[in-house]
Amino acid sequence: MIPRIHQQGSNTLGLVHYLYGKGTHEEHVDSHLVASFDGMAPDPGRDSSVTKKDLQHLLDQPLFLLAADQRPEKHVWHCSVRAAPDDPILSDEQWADIAHRVVAATGIDPDDGAGCRWAAVRHADDHIHIIATLIREDGRRPAHHRSGQRAQTECRLIEQELGLHQVAPGDGTAAKPATSAERHKAERQGCARTARDQLRELVRRAAAGAMGEEEFFGRLAATGVLIRKRLAPSGDLLGYKVALPQDRNKDDEPVFYAGSTLAPDLSLPRIRDRWTLPEGTDASADGSSPQQPSLPPVTDPAFARRRATAATWQALLIIDHNNNGTAAAQIAAGGEILDALATTSAAHTRASLRAAALTFERAGRSNVRAVRGHDRALRQAARDLLHSGPAPGRGEDGATTAMLIDMAFFLAITAANWHAKRHHSQQAAAAHQAAEHLRAAYQLASAEPMAVLGRRGQRLTPHARQRQAGLLHQVLPQLADRIQTEGSWPALAATLDDTRKAGHDPAALLTDAARRRELDTADSISDVLIWRLRRSAHLPALPESPYDTSTQANRRTTTSTPTTPAATRAVNDSSRQR
């Protein structure tokens, strides 16, 4: 059950007309009163002898206890309370009780003192609207501060008592949702998303991996949004606002949103926090933090994905073994990896990766304040992804994309577990949902490289296949039978053979790959082991094969990533130095 406090207004009659009207799309049916402050308010929905103005006049009477110059301009309080789609249809009597409890909990009409005049209107099965005048019967203002949080707390109790869908409790760190006026405006303009939601995504993507103000605002301007900066008399930048060029108000002026109103972590001070250097790192000569990364940006998509995979793996270890603030920073920076990956993804994975990034955004904010600086490797990896540009979904690019998505999946699961242990229910749910989107993206990204590796595995000699099966039973006796039934087992066998040919000990590498992290959440254990082995053994994500001529041609034309073990080792070593 979701209560929502809308912006205070000044037109009681206008809101009453909306509540008793047909709705934007004639969705309002049988509008009628279910409760009021005295139980006797006129109901223009079911009593033909009264008008909407009669109800407005009754609600606004306390205003006239005050002198005209003392009456508040914004005196209309509006709260909607909506049940979940899977909840049973509640009766008018149940909604009346809910309305009484909400106005009491929020301070609009407390049980122990003078309250405001209010009325609750129902015009649909699943929700009610409560309208109130913010002047009490004694002429004083109500104590309704933090009314949104108080309404949420009361609704959690109502859900338990009525056996309704349990909504995850919030912690005040969620992004501010679009208002009903913004949603209706988007609908009228035929937009799937509101201007607020579009701007939040654009700003978040511009901040992903940015190392300073110039880069951040440059990226933001490149998207076409309008930017208005707030400057101090000294010329120092204090804040910023953004607007979509086509989003205009009634005076045909752009509607600007401050970064802090888009999301708590998109204010200028919080974005600047991302540029914090690790402890012990020297600042620039003028005392400010250098805005350029220590390593040159990467220009090759596959190379960038290898670096990002290595950085994500290190982030998993940090989340597991470090304090709350450091771990929170790694989770937040993991969101930047997903934003960058979605921005540069191939067409067939773009929708799933974008959904993962949008969902994981909620997991990046909690009441545990992120300690920035040591997340620099992840942020640099996000910058590399963006600087290297879009990656084709085939060849080495496609294989390294699958490798990175596989690692990002485990990052999302790790973040979900971290939040769950701290009872951050909304963040944990968001991370789990992001993991499901990543699972879908991985299936799309891995199809081609796994098919190529699988064909190589099927061409192994019987002796080689038997050797790899024996190795699997030796190292992973409890999982061996399951792995050999998976579709990617031939690809794993080919990878084990590649590690041997590269001069490694396959048994040692397989043992290490299996114990690094849990395997239970993987759809295919073979897939997980393949990417771990190929990364730790410095093998190309998709090796060339004399039988796969199409892959060779694709790689010659789409990537310059080093493919020899020695060259690939150099790439991974440079990533670990970050």
C-alpha cells in the first residue's frame, strides 16, 4: 500500500473537481465520499442535492478564522493511498478506516487534539484521495512535518493487519518520484517516461566514470539537455539545473530540475565526492584533486571490457572484506559500470543492460555513506568503457562483453546480499532485480562465443576429452556430473585444454576458479568457470580457430585487442595495477 503526499496547492475547488471528474482518460468510476473529518460532509458524487462547491466551502471554512493577510496561499493538502495490484478489493468501510488512520498518523487530524477538515474520495477500486485544508479548527497550523514518512509507517502496519502486499520499507534515500502532473504531461505528449526520469538517467550516465567537472558537464551538454549553473559571487560553481529542450511550462519556458531533486546522489557536492582520491594520494599543486586519471583512456572495446572485468572482481573482494563505507562506494561505482556498459552495448543486449542499470541505481544509495576514493578503479573502468565506444556484439568484443556481464551479475548478487544483511530491503530487492536483467543480457551476449568454444570442444580428440572429464571429477567431484550435462561443457573442456597449452596447471586453475565465489546462483556452472579460467589464465575471451573463419574475419575487422597469451597477460597486469 503506497501513500503519496502530493505538492501543496491553493485551489480546493479545482482538486475537488478533479476527484469527482471523469479523469484524464475517463478512468474515474463512481466517485464518492468514503470518510470525512466529521462523518457528515456532503457528497456530490452520490447526493444530487449538493454540489462540489458545497464540499469545498465546508473544507475551507477554517481559513476564514484568519485575517485575509494571514491565510496561507498553499493551504490544500493532498494524499493518495493506493493498494498493490495483487491486493483484494477493499470495501468502502475499510478505505474509510485507512483514511482515518492516515490523517491521524500524519498530524492532519490527530486523535488527541484539534484537527484539520478533510475528506476522502474513492473513484477507483484500488485507491483513495484525501484532501484537507491546512488550518485546524482552532485556527492554528497542523504539525504535519515528515507526513510522507509517517504515512508510510502507518501503511506498513495496515498491510500487516489486513494481510495485504508487504511493501519494502524505505530509508529516505530513494529518488523523488515524478508527480502526477508530470506523469499526465508525459502521457499527453506521448512520452513513455517523464522529463524527470529522462533527466535522471542522462545525468547519471554523464557522471559515470567522469573525473572532473569539465568532463561531466561536457558529456551532459553533448546529450542536448539545457544546463543552468548556479555561481557564487566569487565565480565558484555552487550547483546546477538541467532541462529537456522540449519540456516547457505554460509560459513556454524550459522546466529545470536541480540535480539534488533528481536523486540525492546527483547533487553537485555528491558528484564531486566521486572524484575523491584514495588516501595517501597527492593532490595537484593548487591543492585541488587532479581531474584526469593516472592511466590513459582505453580506445579498444574488448580491452576496456577486460579491464572492467578485473576491476569488478576486485570490487567483489572489497565488498566482502571491508567496512561499510568502502563497500557502499564499490556498490555505487558498480552502478557506473552498468551505466557505461548499457551506453556502449550492442543492439541485442541494449534493452536488458539498460533495464539492469536503471534498476541497480536504487541499490547504489543507502544510509551507509559511501567513502569515496578506493572505488577509483571501478570508476576508471567505467570511463574506459565509455571512451572506447560502442562494442559490436561479435568476436572478441562480444566475448569480453559476456565475460563482463557474468562478473557484473555476481556484483549485483553480492550487493543484494550486502544490503539484505543490513536490512536495506528496497536496495536488496533492486539489486536482485538488476541481477535478473543481467542474467537475460548474458544469455544474449554469450550465445555466439559459447557456440564457438563449444565447437572447439567437440573437435577435441577422444583422449583430450577424457583427460578433461577426469580432471573435472578430480577437482570438483560433487559438481562434475551436473557440469557434464550442461550445454557449455564442451566449451569448458576446450578452455581447460587451452590453459594446458598456454603452460598453466589446469587442475590448480580450476580449483582456484571454483573456490573464488559461490556457484549456486549460476544458471550454468560451466559458463562461470569458463570466464574465470580465461581471465585468470590470460587467455583471449574468444580464441581464433582455423575452423571458425567467420570469427577470424570479424576479429580482424572489429578489434585490435592483443590475442596472444603474453600480450593479453600485459593487459590484465595493467588492470591489476589500478
